Amino acid sequence: MVAAKITRIEETYEPNFDAKWFFPDRQPDVVERHRDWMLPNHYDPASGKLKLSIHSWFVQVGGRNILIDTCVGNDKERPLPFFHRLKTPYLDRLAQAGAEPEDVNLVMCTHLHSDHVGWNTRLTNGRWVPTFPNARYLFHRADVEYFKAVDPHKSSARGEAYKDSVAPILEAGLADLVSGLHTVDEHLALEPAPGHTPGTMFITLASHGARAVFCGDILHQAIQIFHPEWNSVACADQVKARRSRRLVLETCAGSGALLMPTHFGAPFVCHVDAKGDTFVPRWA
Ligand SMILES: [Zn+2]
């Protein structure tokens, strides 16, 4: 049996979010204390911006091609300038990793924010159509209901992606809505971890004795390993977001699973060790 192969499919990796705005609990001396790992891959001192990668994880396991989180996408109308009408060679990068769009069997979105659902669809003849026509798309039911109800013009809940990146998948009959613990197959399972959004979930992978946890935005940056109580400005429920972050970190520290977030800077993944009542990263 072949072991799982995981490839990072990068969309963008550059300074983007203002660090002070993004982490309201941020302390002024944080860069000084964490300089050894933070610079230059995770923070840009010149601009004061975080350097958050935006990428998918492409998992090949059990004969299937699986995409975890689908970035911002091309041509999407977005209020954030660095998400707006992108033109990146994302699909070329996926092809280099071994899959044309028709080869993708399964797409899983850890939650339905705009930078996790974008490549679900692409613009063809003026319409948003599924990018991966032969895939099943797994969404959490709570996020579908939450974002369906959001008016993107009246809310900061970032519901702008629902119409162009989620609804077309539902209309095409390609979506499977899940809730609670959900086992995909002998390798993959989804675990609910609400807080960042109501339907946020993390994905566990087990193959040949190795384990990985795909945590989406339960952690945006490695500083949250040291400070699991730090929510990002995008977290919807403050108490639950903290609880879910700790759950993911405890899961990784307790099992030795590799933490595979969607936005960490290089080297993009790490192991997690418990230290007192908090945690430290062990870079891969
Ligand atoms: Zn995100």
C-alpha cells in the first residue's frame, strides 16, 4: 500500500494583514520575543504586516485526489485588495502536483470564509461553475446555514463568497453536508471545532502510522501555539474559538500529529509540544 502524499498548492505568500489589527491581543514586544522563528517568513517588519501564506493541501491517499481548502480563487470580486480579482497559476501548480481539475475526487473546506472556498468555482462564460466537476465537496451544514443568511453588504462576517463559491456547488448537486464527527474513509475524518465560524472543523489524516491535522483557521499563525487564547479579528465566537484552538493543539501534542494549517509561513507545518499550560512549535 502506498503512503499518503501531501503537496502544498500555493496561491499567494506575501505580507498581507496588518498584525496589530489582525490580533487584537497582540503585545508590542511579541516580535522581539519570537524573532528567531518569526523573521522573515512569518512577519514583515518593514510594513508591520503578517506574512500569511494562502494555500491548499493536496492529499493523495487510498487512490484518491483530495483537496483541502481552496484558497481565494481567480476573478472573485472581494473587498480585500489582495483577494480581489486574482490571476494566479493555481491550477497549473495543482497540475504539476499531479491532478487536472477533472482528477480531483474530493474537496473539503474547513470552513466557508472566502480564502477557503474560492477555487470551488471558476468563471466560465460569465458564470461561476464547479472547478472540479467530478468531485464531491464536503461542507459543514452549520457554515452553509450561517453564510447563506449573511448579507455581505451589511455584515462583517465575510459572507461574500457564499454566492459565487458555495451556492453553485449546492445547485450542481456536488455538495455533501456534514455535521458532528464524520468519518470519510479509513484515512480521513472531520471533527467539529466551532468558534472561528459556527461550522469550522479540522481534518485528521492517518496513514502508515503517521498522523496529520489540517486545522484551517483554528490557528492562523504560529504565535497562537504560544498564545492559544489569541483570537484573530475574523473569529466569530471568542470563547468557542479559544476552546477549539486548544483542542487542536492538545490533539497534536498528544498524538504527535503534524499540524498543517492553511496560512502559516515557511516551513508551513510543525509538530506541537505541550509546555506548562501552553504549547511550543517544533518546526518540521
Ligand atoms: Zn483563512
